[in-house]
Amino acid sequence: MARLAGILGAAALAAASCGATVEMRPGGAAYAPTIATIVQMPAAIDWTGPGAQPRMQRVAADSLIELTGGRVVIADELPGTGDSDVQAAMRALGEDAANALTFSLGVGIGRRLVGGANPIQSFNPTKRLVVDYVARVEVRHVGAPDIIGTVEAIESGPLNETESEHGRGDKWTAAVAVDEALEEAVRTFAPRIYTPRRRTLIVEVPPVAAGDLVTKLETLQRLYPELSLAEMQALADSHERFLVVEPGHLAALGVAPGDLLGVPGGTTRASRAALARAVARGGKPLVAVVRGGQRYILGI
């Protein structure tokens, strides 16, 4: 967290929402045209709370799925955080580590007073407290420890803002900062796979939470506070792993909003990112779809 605090110290002097800043170090430009996969490392955040870190990690993973068209290995698919863990995951998933980058995301938070408008000059202007979120992405080539580039984005929002108060079209300020930093990082360091965003939200029940209804509901509430109660209940009551809210890139599979998806055979290693990667590579993964009370198999 010391690194995040240092980021905020510099960022407090800058105006918010002024665009992402990019630093490309030697080696970054040479790798950029060849990159075919992004690996998301676990996120680091400068605040605490129930499910706060997994929630931010989920937000970043969904953003990268959109920005790469599905050419991403998300943090939940990694067995650990070391370089050997990343390379083992790449081999197991059939991905080429030689043409891959890791993105390490940190999100810092700071507070500052901002003067309000005052139409009467004789009165002291009121001040309000705002929150600055600073999203920083460190870019490395898989198998190399050196940072080849960084991207930072700053967004400011109101104090005591919560994710659940936003509709799906109006994102939490921290998520806006993360989206901006990740978009510039993919555009700059992996232009070959940069994809214009298509809203993609495939809600996923983690395998560790799948066996118990109460655990499943609690996990969904922490990871996806923007879902309606009906959406959470539909997935919690189902035996399936996924709920399609916005199909985005996965529309190629023939899925639609409201569909419940499962992987035939009970494969628990499959993730929403694995489905997206298969589609991005031109494949048609086998999925079970529950729609209108009927169950279908797609991808045959």
C-alpha cells in the first residue's frame, strides 16, 4: 500500500478526469505489435471492506474482457501470483506466454476539500469533500520482472459513494478510473488485440461458493452489487454457473440476456474468461443454456 500512497501524493496536485498518462519504457514498443494475450494479476486497493478486493478484481476482469474481445487470462484463473504460476496457467490454458503481457492494477484513494460556488462575496464559500481514485497499471512481459510501462488515470467522485446506488449505465467512480487506465494500457501496449468496447456482463458464481445457497447469494451480493434481486435470486436458485446480463462478445454463441449458462459435464475450471477466449479464437465452446424453463445445448 505504500506504493499506492505515493501515487496519491502526486495525484492530489493534479486535476481529476484529465485523461490517462502513459509511460512506455524501452522494450514496450518492441513487444506491442506481437501481443496476443493479456494476463490480469490480482488487484491491489487502498481501502478495505467485505469483498472489496475481489469486487475490484472482478470489475477489472470484466473491463479487460471487453477491451481485448476476450483475449485475456483473468486473475481467478491463476494458481498463484508468481511468474511460475503465470507460466503454468498459460500452458494449462493453451496460451502463448511469449506473446503475452501481465497487467498489475493498483487503485489508490485520497480525499480533498473543494470550494463550492458562492454567489454572495461577503460569505465564506462552503467546501465539500471529494474522493480521488487513482488507477495505475504496471505492464510486464510474461517471464520478465522488469516493468516495461505504466498507465495512470484519475477520477473524482462524491464521498460515501456506493456501487449499488448506480445503475448499470452509470459506473462507480473507481470503476471509471479502472476502465480508463486499462483501456489506454491495452490500446498502447497490445494494439493488435485492442477491441472497441461491447458491454459484456456474464455473472459468474465462483466454484467455491457453488454448493450452498446462502454462500452463493452472499458472494453474488459482494461481487455484483449492481444486480437486481431477481437476477441474483435466479442464479442462486439455479444449478448453473453463469447468468447472461449483457452478452457482448459472447453473443456469437447465440446467448441472450437472462440466459443461465452451465458447462456440460460439470467442469468447474471453466470461467467466463475461458468462454470469451474460445469465442475470440473462433471456437464454439459447449454450453448448456436455460431459457424460459427449457434447457438447450449450444456449440455442437
